[in-house]
Amino acid sequence: MSSRRLPLCAAVCLAACYSPEANREWADRAVYGILAKTSEQVTGETREFVVERAVDTLRRRLMTSRAPVSLTLAQALDVAAENSREFQRQKEQLYLAALALTTTMNDFRVRFGGGGTAAVDGEGDVAADVSLSDDLSAAADSVAGTRIVANFVQTFLRSVVNGGQFDGSSILNLTVTQPLLRGAGRHIAREPLTQAERDVIYAMRDFERFRAQFAIDVVADYWNVVQQVADLANVEANYASLVQSRVQIEELYNAGRRTIVDLGRSKQDEYSADAQRVSARNRLETALDQFKLTLGLPVTSQIELDPTELSRLVERGVARVALSEDDAVRLALRRRYDYRTTVDEVEDVGRRVLIAENALNLGLDFTAAISVPSSEGSSLDLDWSKINWSAGIDLNLFLDRIPLRNAYRNQLITFDRTLRAREQAEDQLSANVRRSLRNIQAALDSFEIQSVAVDLAEQRVEATTDLYAAGRVQAFEKLNAQNSLLRAQLDRNAAIVDYAIARLQLMNDLEAVRLQPQGLRFDLTLPMPTTETAE
């Protein structure tokens, strides 16, 4: 093989080495590098990112096994990170944003191209020619708007019938184009790359917001399920107590010591408690199925949650939030990722307004080109003494102004819309923070009230039980006291869960939930941020 053909052959071999798997790994390296830098820019931490789902997941194991699986709260967060379809979709969205950036970055790099052709042509048996040619090129667009294209072509001809030798020729072409009016300027030419870089930052912020909110949703669902487990236990205990009371009253009735009214009332309360028990079990099963869907697990799988989580919430207790409403709103406006993106989008549209203004200019481009042929008798040696060159100005008047006019006016209206969207986002964020503060206060007050109510109901049940045994109160009062205790217990459980969820939601409204670098785990005891501790 001629050494003159080696560059093209080497390029062909290099391209052939990039198998589908190699291209996939190549893309991953580029994307993961971008995401690591962006994560540090957004969160202050460099995090590893893997878009593929885990292979050996709990879902896969549960599909082949019917054995029940116990999940702590931390394990449930891990399972959601591995199996949730929505979490996987959000990861892919972030990956695709970074992948799109690599495409835009490539537009501002030197891009190489190459190829070759081989052909035979002739006329009857009189003459026949063989031609071989290869074409190597390079192009680059600078952030100043300059476009440079270089092209090197080699052609080899040989007469087959006459037995001639290969005659080669080569030509080097170099073209430079620089906009002077329309499209000129670094901020104009670089805009696609600027926006693509900012889009990755926005995608990272969206992903971090989603991660935090999704983790809170998983925790809230877990707490709601264990609350309903506790509620069912209270309902079961109340039913068992009413059954026992009905048996006692029935025995006393048979002995002539209680009336038919007492017996009928005890039976009615027993039936009502039994219906309440059926309803509570149904609500629990429905909530558990929904929780499995949130985790990405089959609804037919058997999972058991840790009932002591509710006890931990009670032990953790409740506390009033020291933040004032104004301080909380200021913290949220300063820290929230999504609000930062809304503010940045105003700047994005402002840049597009300037670009639309620039597009109203005439098209005036400076162009220069050179062409260098090969020396006689050599296809690789260029004869610079025979260089051809040209320089000139290309003018485009863009006489059809309506599309340009409309595009500019459209961007002005879009800018006004974006300003209003920022105002709306600020108002909505303030409303969300105010609502979270009210929810915390309402849940805290309810917990304190229901805690007192439970203590009073327990005392009342104990007193009416003794009085009823002594024949000093009617069965109605004893049964009513038991029902009051059950309602107070259920309301107290709901209040402590509502408080814990409202506290986490306020933390997220203030962008104060800090998840571990991977997955969804976070410290549930994180302190509420203050104006002094805020970054």
C-alpha cells in the first residue's frame, strides 16, 4: 500500500474501532464529567452520577419470591432510589441535558471529516480510466463568530487500457468567514453554548429539587402507613374492649341486673366498632399499595414497615418554629433552586432580545479563501508559488423584513411574560412558605390538644369503668368514654404525623433538606435554618 494512502486508511480504521458500546462509554465519560462540575457549581459537592438502573433490585427479587420483606424508613428510601420509575426518568432528563451540551460544545471545536471514492469509467474497448480520491477536511466555529474551513483533496488517475501510471494531484483549500454586522460579536455567536451550559445548571437544580421533594414524599407516605397501622391497632383494641363489655352486659342482663336498652346499646357499639375495623384495614391496605407504587415495587409484594417509627416521632416531640414569616420568606427567596432558575430565565430571554435586535442588521460578512495546487509530478508537495487567493465582502439586505420584525417583537413580549413569571414565582413561593408555617402551627396545636384529650379520655375510661362496675353509671357513659379515647388516640397520631410532615415541607421550602450524595437518604433531625445559619 502506498504511504500516500496511510492517513485515510488510519482514519477509516479509527472510525471502525468505535463500536456501539465504545460510543456509549464515550458519551458517559463526557456527560458524567459535565455533571460532576455542574453538581459542584450548584450544590457545592462533587457527586458521582450513574444513569443506569441497578441490576439486582428489590423489585427483581420480589418478582421471584413471595416471602415478606421488612423495610425500615432508610431502606425504603434506598428502594425508591433504585426502583422508582419517576426517579429514573428525572435522572435521564438530567443526563440528556448534559448530552445536549456536548453536541453544542462540539460545534465550537475543530471538526474533522474525511472520505474517499473509487471509480472506473471508459468507452467501449478503446479507453478505460481508474480514479481514486480522498478528501480530508477540518472546520471550526469560534466564539467570535469566525468560521474556518480547510479541505485537502487528493486525486489519482490511471489509464487501464494504455497501461499508464497513476498521475496524482492535490489541492488545499482554506476559507475564512467573519460576520461584521448580523451575527457579529462574542455574545451573539456564543449564545447556543451559553444557553446549553445554563440548561444543564437548570436541569441539575430541577433534579435536586425533585430528589428532596421525592424523599420527603417517601418519608411522608411511610409515616402515613405506620400511622394507619397504629390506628388499626387502636381500632382492634377498641373492638376487643367493646366485645368484652358486650359479653359482660349480656351476662348481667341474663342475671336481671341490666336492661335490654343497655344490652342493645352494647351490641350496636360492637357492630359499629367492627365496621370501623373493616374500614381501617381497607384504608391501610390501600395506603400500602400506593406506597409500593411510589417505591416502584409490585403491588402484590409483601412488605412490612417498622411500626416503631411512629414512636420515634412521639419521642422526638414537637417544637415551635422560631423563624418569623418574613425571615422564612427571605430565606426561601435566597436559597430555592427553582426560584434561582426563574430569575436566571429572565436574563436568558434578555439575551435573546439582544440577539433578535442584532438579527435586524444587514448581513455583511468578510470572506477570504486560498487554494494551493500540488507541484507537477507530486501529489503531496504543494506548489505555493501558484497559490490562488480571494477576499471580499458578502452583503445580504434581508429585504423581507417581516419575519425579522415579528421575531424581535415576539422576544419583547416573551421578556415581559418572563418578568411576570418571576413575580408569580415569588408570590407563589411566599404563599407556600406561609402555608407551611400555618400547617406546622396547626399540627402543633392539634397535637398538644389531642395529647391532653388522650390523658383526659384515659382518666374518664378508668373512672367510668369503676363506676359502671359499681352500678353508678349507665353503659352508655362507659361506651361513650371508650369511643372518646379512641378518637383522641387517632387524632393524636394524625397530629404528630402532620406536624412531622409539615416540618419537612417547610425545610424543603427553605431548600434546607440536604440529601446524601447518592440516593435519597437524609437526616430527619436536621435543624431548621435561621437567618444566622443560612448560607
